[in-house]
Amino acid sequence: DAKTTQPPSMDCAEGRAANLPCNHSTISGNEYVYWYRQIHSQGPQYIIHGLKNNETNEMASLIITEDRKSSTLILPHATLRDTAVYYCIVRVGYNTDKLIFGTGTRLQVFP
Amino acid sequence: NAGVTQTPKFQVLKTGQSMTLQCAQDMNHEYMSWYRQDPGMGLRLIHYSVGAGITDQGEVPNGYNVSRSTTEDFPLRLLSAAPSQTSVYFCASSWTGEGEGYTFGSGTRLTVV
């Protein structure tokens, strides 16, 4: 699976959009971009995933560049409960056997 | 539908003791994995399984054994506990295709003294 690079930490004001970047320059054509988050010491939680097209669900939006070498997770209206470590992971979508976590981005949402 | 259930939630072991961390899922997922997370660190993959009877090593397998006799259960065995194995252990499961990816359990906090 391709390696990802994320900033170690970011801040965001409550109510504003949080834009979390991820670089995955060695991504292959059949590899998906997945985002998870871990709130405090809970188990990681799935947020969203995508292959080529931008994706949106009730939690977030995922913007993938045309060359697929980077992506951005957008939390449109960050709340204090969104304070967490966010992990960007690249993996094959089918016959996927394992998930390798990097160091992630620690997002702090402040009032 | 309970999701991924891990037991126990907390455990203290003495050095050299053995124990089994239990993980069960009721979603009929084929893929299951075990991770450890040390304080202030990210998750590291210990072992994983792509189906009953099939297991493989992850990033940090030494000191741990696994087996997968049923789809539902994926126990993690510590053979001879060491203080370096003090950590939070997470179990996760996933179905085989593209989708929401892995569902994680709430974790087992293990302290080895």
C-alpha cells in the first residue's frame, strides 16, 4: 500500500471548515483513499473513502486531486467533538487484507 | 448487532504470564485484525486474517499468536507477557469488498508488571 504524509497537527475554530490534507504521491490506480479518526483513546472510526471522484457523506467531504497524488478531508462545520487524530490511509479496495496506519493529524477544534 | 466485541476491557498481568484477548464480531466479516497502540503513538498491526483458517503477520507480530477457527472469532494470545507489551489492543473487522472499511472494537487495556 502507498505511503501517506499528513501534517502532525492542525487547529480549527468551532463552526469553521476543517481542511485536512494528505499526500499519497505513490498511489496506484486501484488504491482507495480512506479516512479514519480516533477520538481520545477510543477505537478508530471510519469517516469516508474514495477512488477518483470527490465523495460526500453525512460526516465529511473528500476531495481527491485529478492526479490522485493528494487529497483533502473537509469537515464543513467543525465542532468540539471533532477534536481527534485523523488518519489518511491508502489501500486496495478489493481483497483488502490489512490496514496500515500512519501517524495522522491531530485536529484541535477550539471555541 | 453488537459489532466488534473485545474482552476483557482491562487486564493486569505479571511478567511471564500468558493470556488470551478475545475478539468476536457478528457482522459476518471475512477480514479481522489486531492492533496495538502504545501511549501517544499510532496503531500498529500485529496479525490479521482474511478468513477462517487463514492468518498472517503484521508489522509487530513477535510475542503474539493468533488463530481463526471460525468467521466470528479472532483471539490474540500473549505467550509470555513482557512489560513491553503494555499497550491498548484493538481488534477490527471488515467485509471483503469496497465499503466502509474496518469496524473497531473498544479496546483492551493491558498492563504487564
